[in-house]
Amino acid sequence: MCLAIPVKVVELLEGEQATVDVGGVRKAISLALVDGITVGDYVILHVGYAIQKLDPEEAEKTLALFAELGDSMGTAPA
Amino acid sequence: MLLVIQEALRNGKQMISEGKLEFDIAWDGRRIVGAGIHSSRPVFASRVLEGQPVAEALKRVPLLFSVCGRAQAMAAAAACDAARGLRAGEAVQQARERALAGECLQEYGWRLLIDLPMLLGEPSRPGELADLRRRIAAADDAFKWRSVATAAEELLERAVFDMPPEAWLKLRPAALEKWLAKGAAPAPRMLARLRRLHLGGEFGLLPWLEEAHLPGLAAAMDADAAFVARPTFQGQPAETGALARQRAHPAIQREIAQHGATAAARLLARLLELAQLPAQLRDPAAQGIRSAAPHPGTGIAAVETARGTLLHRVDLAEGRVVRYRILAPTEWNFHPDGAFVRGLIGCPAKSETEARGAAGLLAHALDPCVSIETRVRRA
């Protein structure tokens, strides 16, 4: 059960690497498993690799879902 | 959990993390004498499905989960079908089985082409996996799945087995030993290394869950919210995954009889499943998905993934999800008294680095779906 949290690509680096913004923290990741990534794209990150490119609409829906999840996690489960 | 959110709120943007497993290893200078696990995995993420109409909940599942998105979607569909008293037609069932096998192939590919070389101190080979992942992502009919199967066979022959996977499956015991002793690919070399380490052991494997097992598990998942964080079967922690599924295979029986249920047995079981996946993609047998409805409106589904059995349990009322619980394989294998902790205790380690390495190798054999962090302290 690995959550598919979208992260934004902020810079492309050499050697199929990129810098992403993870909740305000910048992190270098590998783009070796995905094609056609540009700055500003949202990707799903898994153990250091971008595994999927999201279109802007998908990214927005997913981010809204995680915002909702964040709100619901403040209380213990019923 | 609250701390995670508070921290996320302080950060302003990112709301929640995928979590990780933190291992605290106690090492006395000669062997590992204690192991603790702290999990920050958000096991209650399924709560965002509650209150939603069924169709919306089913749309949300693949958005929530990344690496195992297809298995999660299949489990959700099967659990909701069961709760509504529906049964998917044969074509839909075949499509679901193919999707599961495809995702399994992708995950096993990651273990063998990215993780194994890294554990052996060699460059990982993500480029090889990228092509296969592209084909799997685009596969939406039988024809495309057959082309995935062909591409997978070529890749597995070249990068894993040094021979066609179906030929590897037919190797007699002596020939398998020869492959293991002389194979140049990372898999046989890692198998040989893991056999020498005596890492692991047998601490109770989760049985193949039949439909008759499911109502009991549905009740346990309902009665105690914490069950999905620390699951047990018949009161005991149990290991899920390739070894649990392949325990009756003659090659696994031989491996355990001669070398014990080490991390090598787990890797061998994974290879046995991997070699069979192209055939499953071509002509899917009904094997990965079971479901039951303990009461009208309640559904539970068990789905086989690369990491083990994934369970979804749902309560529906008037077309909406009232309660949704997910029990993932990582919680079985990384239970505080489960296969990882018990398999590590007693493992010989001459240095702190060796102790850390042993934890990494056993974790790889049990395949958590999040990143791990290992701390070693002198006991």
C-alpha cells in the first residue's frame, strides 16, 4: 500500500536525474523509468525513481485527494 | 500519525507521506540480538474512500496507490462486486488476472534489475525495466498483453535466467545447482550468497486464502482497527509472498530441506513465479483473485500481488462506502514479531556494517513497499 503522492519537477539534471519538490524539501531523483519529463511536470515518486508522469488534471485531483486524506488523519480511526 | 500531519502542515504544501519502515538493530559484536520495527505507513489511508459513492471510490483507489495501483484497483472492484452480490463476467476476470500478472512482472523486474545489482554493489539497470514498464502501462487488450509476454521472455532470458524462462523452469535439480554455481546474472550469484548467510528461517507462512477463510479475516479487520497494522492468522503473525505461495513446489521443498528457509528460498520462490508470468499473461488462469460476502453489503477480496496477499474489506449502504479497510502484505511480513524480526535475530555479523547489510538483504527478501532505514546499536 504505497501512496502515490505527486511531486513537482523543479529542475532537470544530467544523467536522467531531476530535482523535485517534496513538501518544500528539494530532492534529487532518477527519471530513468519515465519519458518526456519537463520542468513543472508532476510525477509519482517511488524509492528515488519517478515511476509515472501525471497530466495536470490528474495531478490536481490526486493532490486534492491527499489534502483530504491529510485532514482525515488527524483523528483516530473509528 | 498526527505528528506526520502536523509536520506536513508546518511544511505548508505536502499533506502526507508514504511512510517508511525504520529498523533498530541490536548487535553484540558477534551476532544480531534484537530487532525492532517502527512503521510510519499510513495504513488508514483508505478512509478517504468512506462516504463516497461506489463508482467514485473505485476511481479514487488507483489515484491513491502507486506501485501496486492495479492490484489495489482489482481488489477494490472485487470487494465491491462481492458486497453488491455481483460476479464479474469471464472476460472481466481474465482482464483482471492479466493486470495483476503484469504488475507482478513489473515489481519482480524492479527487484531483479534495480535492487539486486545494487545489493551486489553493481550498477542497477533501470533502462531495461523502463521498456517493459512502458509496454505494461499501454497493455489494455489480449494482443498487447501477448506482446508484453514476448518482451518479458526476451528480457528474462537476457538479464535473469541466461536461458528462456520456460527452459529454466524445467531444469532438473542437478542442472539448477549448476546454474546457481556458474550463472553470471545477478540472480544466481545472489542466491549462492544468500545460502551462505543463514538469514531468515520459517516462522509460519500465511496459507493460501480460500474463500472460506475470508469471512473470518473480514470480521478481524472490522473488530479492531489496529488489526490492519499488526495482522495475525489464527492468533500468530504469518509471512506472505512468493515463499508462502510456492512452499509446495518441489524446488522450494528441496531448497528448504538442504539449506533451510533462508532469504535464498524467498528469492528462489520469486524466480519461480517470475518465470511463469509470461504464460499467465498469454493465457491467464483464474488464480489471483478471491472474494466473499460475509453479510449482504459487506465484501472482502484477497488478491495476490508480488509482495503477497492484499486484502480489501468494504461495507456498503445505499450505494455508498460506509467503511473501508485495507490490509497490505508489508504489514504481515514486517509485523513486530513477524518474519523480518525473527529472521534477523541470531544472524551472525562480525561488524556493524555486516549487521546493517543482513537487515537490508532480509528486508529485500521480504520486500516492503516503502523505503527502509536501519540503525544499529551495540548491545
